[in-house]
Amino acid sequence: MLLQKAQITEQQLKTAQVQVDRMASSLEKSRDLSRLIVHVDMDAFYAAVEMRDCPELKDKPMARIHEHSTSNYHARKYGVRAAMPGFIAKKLCPNLVIVPVNFDKYRAVSNEIREIFADYDPHFQPLSLDEAYLDFTDHVEQRQHWPESSRTHQYCSGRLATGRAPSYKNVNECTVSSPSLPGSRDVCDAGAKCEVFGTSVEEAVREMRFRIEQKTMLTASAGIAPNMMLAKVCSDKNKPNGQYRLPSTREAVTDFIQTLPVRKVSGIGKVSEKMLNALDITNCSHLGQQMALLSLLFSETSWHHFMGISLGLGSTHIPRHEERKSMSIERTFKEMNKTEEQMSLCESSAKSWRRSSPLLRTF
């Protein structure tokens, strides 16, 4: 790519810049700042569920190892990360406690969280068991007409008395929703501590996170922005157990994007980051400055994506109930150092795939 860059002429760059400016102008006209998109991400979800159900793990580095690993924040201090094989995690953190996988439990907790999501956006889009996009626009509009009693929620009494919530089995029984939401009561119990939430989108999201914590004993972080791309970035700003709102103005979006590292944006992975860094592009403002060059070096799809990022543009329409377009199968292997073993594994895997796929049999 650098060799290709060295051969690009000034005239080619000027021609490319005209095309880039034309597209930027067209994209700017399509900017939509009217939606309130929220990205919710549970904090260390799988590890948090295990620590909730087994409190003695709370102050120990622990991880759940399956096809991928996920760890609590103590383990992450040692470098243990998601998608890391267990034997590597153990080398980084010899005292790591590995807990067995229980997907039935994780799905059950996720369903409880999704019930709360549906109160704010019935058509929310789950990305995984612990992550989702919601459009709060309609909810916030309706919320403006709610009385204070409809925005009042009761603390779990067990948590107030002991400093921690009661056993998981009893958590649901002590959560009070607002009268405008399912399972609500008009007022808090006598003597119970309650909290009143406001009518703004920030207060609505804070209320949602409060209800999740009271119901499941788990915390969530959230990002609020005019589009999905920015909302996902914002949800990572005040992790864990926090939220961040990017104001819905062009100036705020532009300022936010200027210093944002390219790696923070969904869709730019390690490989793309290295390629961009080789071109002295480390943040999103550099993308805009070098867009003519990028249009000559990358595919049309890629540089169009980069341009949208540089302008702070993203989808304002959350997809609903999309059909599955593909399916992947993964297998994590144990540590293997001998070349003979590695080659034997590759050969047996290739034979297995050829037997299972008619297309591969032709190769």
C-alpha cells in the first residue's frame, strides 16, 4: 500500500479530492439529528453473573472459558481479555479462577434485562445476550406527559438494609416499576426508599439502568447519541456503571469525532488500524484530512465507510427482526507446540470439511 501511495500523482489526488468533496456534501445533507439512539452494554456480563451468584469470587481474578473467554475487571488487570484461550489466560494470571459455563442461566438473566428494554423500545435490537440498541425517541416524547408518580421507582429493601441485594431468587419480588410500565404499583411501600427520575433522555436511561440493577444485581453502561455508530462509542466512555450523552448537534458531533481514535469505532479492527496507522492516520479527524488518498488506496466500500466515520454519520434506523444471513462454527484448541501435531490437526480438519461440504470436495 505504501508503494502504491508513492506512485500517486498530485493530479490524481486533486481529482480524487473533487469526488470526495462531492460525496461529503451529499452525505451532509442526509445527516439526521432527530433520533435518540441508545447503546446498552452490560458490565462484564458473564463474569458479573457468576460473581453475583458466588460472592466469594468478587475479589478474585476470574474468567468464564468457553469458545471465548470473558473475565472480570480484576482479571483484566493481568491482561486477560475476551476471545482469549484459557491456557494463555492462565499464563498471564496463574491465580485465575475459571468457572464452568452455564448458558441457561445467562439466557435467563438476559431475558429479564430484555423485558426492561422492551418497556422503552418494544423493537429494540439485541446484539448478544448482554448488548442492545434502543431508540428512545418515542419514549422520551411520551415521558414528557408523565406525572411524577409514573417516574418513581423503589429500591430493593434487601439491598438498602445489608448494602447488597438479597439472593437472586428474591430480587424480582422487591423491584417496583412505574405505574406506566408493566407490573407497577401507584406508590412506593410505606417507609421504602424511592427515587424519582426526570423526563429527559438522560434520566430515562438512568432509570432503565437503575431498574436493571435492582432486578438483576448487575450494572449496565449506556451511550446516547444521534446514531448507532456514535451511541456504541459513547457507551464505552463511562464504563463500568455509567452513561454518556453526545448532544444532538452537528457541532457537538464534529468536536467529538475530532480526537476519537479510529480503533474506538465499530468496524475498524486491528488490521484496519495498522493499515491506517501506516498512513499516519490515528484518529477520525485524520480520516477526513486524508480522504482523497484513502479513496485511491482502499476499496469503494471501505473509503465510503471511513468517510461516514469522519463525518460522525451512522444509521438512525435500528434494524428489526432481520433474518440470519450466515452462521459460523468455532472450536478452541489446547496449546500445541509441535509442528507434527499442528500439521496433523490441519490435515484432519481439512478432510472433515471436505466431507461435510459439497463445494469443498471439488478442491
